[in-house]
Amino acid sequence: MLAFKGLEVRWLGHAGFSVRGGGREIVFDPYQLKTRAKLEADIVFITHEHFDHLSASDLAKVTSPQKTTIVAARNCMDGLAKVSCKSKVFVTPGDKGEVEGVRYWAVPAFNVNKFRSPGVVFHPREYGGVGFVVEVAGVRIYHPGDTDVIPEMRQLGRIDLAFLPVSGVYVMTAAEAVEAANIIAPEVAVPMHYGAIAGSRRDAEEFKSKAKCRVEILEPEA
């Protein structure tokens, strides 16, 4: 667990995180959770529809029909159709909003050099995946979703805490994550998107060894 500016930040494994603070529980992209205790998040952010980011079985462990609002990329509509929660908000890059006093901004997330076949990337811009800039208790958090280093990172504004993928294959490599961190200049970066689908702790360690900002490698608390 990372204690950061009044927040409790937990890595749930892969691209999943729990952030507690300001009287709110926020969860990002839960996947392969092992906990038996429901988190009952106030807000869940889902970056895109792929199974390792939108997992209905894992969402059932963190959502409450009376309490939870899910904010998700528009391409998640079908995947969330049978998920029970208080409300659902579907977004595209550029959308902004506020839930329970937590402000969010959906930002672009796409590949530029990770290919499923010649000339075809895993996450094209037009696919509509998103990242999120979320402000809770005055702290600005960036969860980029599945992305490479993209020009839009220069327009994020102040970022206090950044979760950055490091595994390569579908997302940034560790070296590319260093480039992203140099652009974003967060106070703290936490490596993610390794250990489940692609990548290993070695990628996180490489990122930490080369990044100019403070890097915290968290143990999964799923």
C-alpha cells in the first residue's frame, strides 16, 4: 500500500488499483481479484472493453447496486449491460464529469507501435479506449489505460500520481514508460500492467532504475 497525500493506494494486480481518500473508494480496471471481501467502490473507472480491464466477475466483487457508479469507455456498453450498479456513465476521449465530488477527465489511449498484424495495432485511436485523469481530495491521478507514448500526454496538466504500464507487447515498454514519465512529470509513478498477461517485475524494476521521478513498486493486494 502506498500512502500518498492523504490517499491509500493499492495495486490490485495488472492494471487494477484501489484509491481511498476524501471519504471515497475508487477502483480502476479490476481483474483477477483474489479477495473475498467486497470493496464496494463508490466509483469504478473502466478504460476499455478488453477482458483484462472489463471483467464482469471482478466487477461483482467491487460494485454495489445501491452505491457504485461505473464510468467507462463507450466501447464497454455491451460488456457492462448485465453488471448491476447504481448508475453507468459512458465516455469518449475529451469528456469530463464529476461523481460524488470526484472529478474526472477521459483522455485518449491508443497504440502507435504495438501491432497484432502488419500495420494493425492492438488499440487503434478509433477504437475509443480511454485513460482517466481523476481528482480526489485535491490529488490528480492519471490512469492511462492501454496506450503507448502519445502526444496528448503533454496536455494532461499537473499529475501528482501516475500509474504507467511497463510490460510492452500491448502497451508501453519500460523504456517507453520512462519517456512518458519525463513528459508527464508526476510526483510519483507506479508501474502496472505486468505479471498477468505480459511482462514481469523485471520491467517494473527497469522502469524504476531509469525514471527521473520517484517510482513506487507496489505488491499486489488483490
